[in-house]
Amino acid sequence: MASTNDINIEIEWLKCEIVPKLLKERKLIENIADADLENVQIVDIKVDFIGAQEAFMLTKCYRTKIVYDFKGTTNEVNLFVKKTPPLPQDLFDAINFKALFINEILGYEKILPAIADFAKVNFNVAKFYYADLQTNCATVITEDFGSQGWRVAKDRVNLSLEHTLLAVKYLAKFHAAGFALRATNKDAFTELTKGLLESRYASEFEHPQMVLKVKCGTDRCLKVTKEYQKHIPEEFLQKYANLFSDALEYGRKLVKPQEPFVTLCHGDYLRNNVAYKYQDGDNAEPKDVMMFDLQTLRVASPMIDLTTFLGLSNFAEVRHQNFKEIFETYCQQLKKSFEEFAKLPAPEYLSPDSLIKEYIRCLPNVVYISSWFLPDLVEPMLITAAEMLTQEQTDEEIIQDCMTRGGEVMDRELAHQMKELYELVQEHNVDICI
């Protein structure tokens, strides 16, 4: 929880550094004359830090409302500020914050505007205001989309079918724009995306506590599968476990672009990074959707995004029971949007029969991620990422926490994800080795 001193430090930084820069760059007041810059008076600045209870984040984030007066007229701007937390340099580098922020800056400044312009579609992306990248710290400032009526879903996990269908239609449209640009002007697509850096699998450094946590996640997943899904053969479970004997190498192979499933992907598409607009009322259904947090943008398989969303934002009661409708919704929107954007018939590799096999190829990855990350969403630790990464814990404490967090709800969900993987592999005769 942020202290009064933390808030005051940020207010002073906004007032003395950020507002003057935004004014000079004409980000606050368009076409303001140089002579008028000193006539802008700050009336008030409010800062509201986002805690771990709202979302899990590796960064330090807050919303701010800046009220200013210009020539007798009072205006306000609502911003979302994302900063790296204070960390030792080796940990800062290991998390690969440089790549994460480079990707986000490219995404907001260049890539998303170009993709939207090509497709002639509005992806509801937050307005970009400012970025700064240093050796051991980084900052990105965008519009606070909450001030425009957007908000993340109330539930951290197990989103409703309505939330899910809206999210996968948006995702399909986004993927289609990348596919269409690449199909009609491959050189332009390559030029647009060449600056993106590998943000997740580039570093050889692995935090010892995370290594143990990840191993325990896999152990827990296998243990509960044997308990709740006894029909799954031991041979299949061992084959799954072998995939992640070198998880870093597996991840690198998975995200490497492999024809023909190559498009622009969000890279971390789940509830934490998706916002909705709702009909009036507390229990209203969502009517529109947007994505944010562009730090993991990558050129890769679209099924990495789809499996991530369904594995980390849904439970089996929504995902499994409605999988046919969800998958068909994605595929239909992908085909429709590709043909609209490219002015070409959709290729065979974008057919449902082709995409389901690619979905299965990517599915072990999200079962693996779910095994160690989903428990933190189901039963949040309510500490910051920086605190989590720097806290002292014994191996026994880490193991106990990883094997029990989220309780039986988590156990059954992990087992069911493995069941879904196994049954899809059997139905479509797909080898999960990549």
C-alpha cells in the first residue's frame, strides 16, 4: 500500500517534470504557443495507486487526475502511469524490463496505429502520452481508460461467457489485421514489427524462487490430475512433463514464428490486460472491449493468445462447456475480418480444422503457466511483484504455498485443463511435442 510520502513524491514529479514536458510536446493542449506555456497553472493533482488486490503486475502503477487552468478555463486530464519498481540491477535485467518497455512504446507509438490504419478499424487503444527508458528504470504514461468508461472485469478469473465471446471476437479481429497486412504486403509487416524484442524468454537468468515455484506448479498439476482424472494414462502425463524439462527452451521454440501461423500477437492476453464497457447497471453485460499493456507484443502464433485467455481467464465451467461456441466465434470473426482487411479469400490455414490443431499445439504451454500462475489469481497474495521477488522464503514455505494456494477449486481446475488437453489430443490426433 502506497504511503503519503510515496504519493507526494509522485505529485511533485508530475507537476515539475511531466506536465511541462507534455505541454512542450503539445500532448495536453494542441497548438499552444510557446509564449503561453507559462500561463498554464496546475490547480490540483490526485494520485491513486493500484494495489495487488486489483491486479497482479510486475510494475508500479497508478491513476492520476491533473486539473489545470489555462486562460481562465479549468480543464482536467486523467492519466495512467506505469513505472518499474525499485529493484537491484541484476533483477531488473533478469525480468527484461528494457524489452518490455521498448515493446510497449513501439506498440503505442507505431505498431497499433499502423495496424489500425491499414485495417480501417478502431482497436480502442488508450491514447499514448509519454515514455522514458533508462538503464535501471522505465516509465510509460497513457490515458486512463477508466475515465472513458472502461474497466477490467470484476472477477479476476472465470469470466462469464459474454465477457469471453466479446474478448475472443476482438482478439480475432486484431489477429486478422496482422495476417492481412502480412498477406498483402509482407515487407511492410516485417518493417513494422522488426523492432519488437523477445520479452519473456531472452534472459538466461532464472530467479531461484521462481524456478522452485514453477517446478512445484508442474508437480501439483500432475498430482491432482492423477487424483481427479484417473483415466488419463501415465504415459501422457510423462510426455507432458518432459516438454518442460527445459521450460526456457520450450518457450523459445513455441514463440518462434512458424509458417503459416504468423501474425501480430498481444502475448499476454488475459483478464488483467483487457477492459470492458458495460451497459448501465451493476450486473450489466459487457458491450465493448479493449486491450492494454502492450509489453509482450510479439510476432507468433495467434493460438498463443487464445489459449492464454481461455486458460487464465476462464474456468472449465465456461471454457469447456462452451468451447465449441467460443472457438467457432473466434474462427468466424478471424475469417470475416481477414477477408474484409485483405480483400482476399481467407486461406485454408485459417479454417477451423487447421486452427484447432494449432490450438492444441500451443495448449500445453497454458496448462503449464496455469499450474504456477493461476493460483495467485484465484487466491491473491496481496503483495506487490517487487515484494514477491525480493521477499525471503524458505524452500519449504514456497513448496507449501505452491501446492495448496487456491485450494480444491484450483486443484480441480488444473486437473480439468489437463483433461481438456488430453481429450483434444486424442480427438484430433495431434502430437504435443514442438
